[in-house]
Amino acid sequence: MKVDKFRAIEDALGLEKADALVKDVAARLRHIVDPTMLARISQSGFMVWTPYGDRIKAFGVADMLAETVTKEAYAVGALDVVLTMSAFIAIEDKTYSTLELIHATRLAESGNVQRGIVTFYEPEMGEKAAAELTLEMNLRKGIALNEFTLFYQPKIDAATGRLNGFEGLMRWLHPEQGLVPPLDFIPLAESTGVIITLEEQMFTIACRQLKEWHDAGRKYRLALNLSARHFLSDGVVDKFAHIVRDIGVCPTYLTFEITESVGMENQLHVIERFIDFRDVGFSISIDDFGTGFSAFVYLKHYPIHEIKLDRQFIQATESDPTGNVIVQSIIELAKGLKLRTVCEGIETESQRQTLKALGCDEMQGYYFSRPLPIEELEAWIKSYEQM
């Protein structure tokens, strides 16, 4: 059993008062649990042994304990502190040691963000934890062995149909598993911090490819995703500026796409970072625009260059007449602020024609091409430009 969100309580009360509060929780538990079957195992966590191996009974005991211990507020000085507790249950198995049972309850707790819940350990939780650890080790190894690369999705001028450039999308070519989907590794890369090294690798690949195109007289632009963690990290602008100088590409042909969630951080710091990117020559695009609460804050306060409409708005242009009104309003607002608009997720000729009529600047999506490795991309470029 564990007091929910105890770190926030520690921050508010201080360590000494918070520790005294936990001791009061322990005192309440001792009134309803045999003290020989009770242990404090962490700052706000307790282990309780009960004779009930039946899930229904175990659930009832856990629920009763949490309710009894928290139904009355705790007096901390002049404050009345109301707590919630969650319970994580492992049913005894003769093959498990005591430490393995304790570990099982920790696995049941892993990843929990809710309050006042009762969760049972299931074997797949251990399998998931092992798989995540294996994935993280493979991820770090893959970065060291340069197993990651970019696939490129074309970006098309909406008015003329001209090929303007591409979005570079990260892909993991695992030697045994093949192509690993981005959703399987990018969240882990972000949570562990290796996303910074990974995105720097991808930026270097992108700059080399861009230089190859430019040296051949093809002045394509290239957009890359940049995680919030990397965008806000120290020295990121200087690192990227150094890379473009070393490779010899013009930064004005490079755009970084960031999500709206960045705007929820310290606004002054974010604005300063936008300005730093702009001063080097990079462009900033707000990806998935319109899906977050901060959307219009960007338009009013931040020095950005373009907005990228989320695909859910694009799909609505066919299935919902009001979708056109929303898209048109965003496009007109952007034009009034001298911002470019990019519509992603174009899948049909009808969508292309509709968005062209609404004044979108640039499009991308499976209607034109899926993201392609560079070997396939050159053939696609040749075919498209001969149309």
C-alpha cells in the first residue's frame, strides 16, 4: 500500500513533517492490521501480509484498509491533510520467495498515475518490464551501431504541385527485427534522454543529404521533428549551428517541427529559444497544430514560421462540412500573421482539391507518397517530376 502522490506532500510540508505524517498513517494501519504482518518498506509505502489468497477477499481487504486509513484528515500543524492510498497486490505462489512477492507488487505499481486504486500483479507485467529493459538496451546499442536512419516524405506546393522538399522521419532498421515502428521506440528514447543523441545523429544525416541535393542543383527544403526535451536542452542551437557549418549547408533550408506541448513550458525561455533558432537561420513549425490548449498562444507570442494542421482536421474536410470552416479559419488566420500552413495526412484527390481551394500552402500524405528510404526516394522524385 502506498500514499498517493507523496512527493507533492513532501514538497509542501517538508521532509520532517511529511515523515511524521507517514508515521501517523502507520499508526492507523496498526490498529486494523496485525503489526507482525506489517512493514514500512519505503518513504510512503507499506507491505501488508494477509491470509487471503482469494482475489475477491484480497481486493476487499485492500479497499477496506485504504478507506479506513484515509477517511479522516490528518492534522499537520494548522493544516488538515486529506490523503488517498492505492494498493498493489501479489497472490502468493509457492515458487515465489518473499522478495519476489514484494517485487511483484512493485511491478503492479509500475506506471500507475491514478489515485485510490487497487491493482493485482499479473505475469505479463514482468514480461513487459523485461521487454522494455531489453528494448532500452537494444536502443542504446542501436544508436552506437548507427542502426537508425531517415525516411523521407515529400512535401508538395499546394498551388502548383511542385515538389518543395521533404520531411525526414526517424526509422530504426534493427538487424534482427527489421523495421521497428517509431511508436515502439521514440517514447522510450524521450523518457530515457537518448532522444537527444539520436536526433543529433538524424540531423547530421539530414544535412549531408541536403548538401548532396543542393550540390546537384536541387534546392529542396527539409523538415525534421525535434522533441521538446531536445528543443529545451542547453546548447542545442549551438550544436546544430556547428553541424550545418561543418557540412556546409544553408540553415534557411531546414525546418524544425515541434509539438504544441513545448508551449506549456516556461514561456519566456521558449520564446528565447525560438529567437535563437531564428537568428541562426532555422525555421520553426508547430506540428499537429490545433490539438492542444496552447495553440493560439503560438500565433500571438512566438516567432514561428509555419503551422502544420493535424490530420484529424484534414479528414474532417470530407466527413464533416464544419471541418472546412475550421481549416479555412486557421489558414486565413495564419495568412494574416504571415505564417505558412502545411496540411499533412492527405489521402485522397478530394482532400487535395479542397485544401488547395482553401488556400493551404503545402501538403504531404500518402496521396503523394508514404515515407521512403533514400534508395526508393530518388526513383519517386524522377517519376513525380516527369508527370
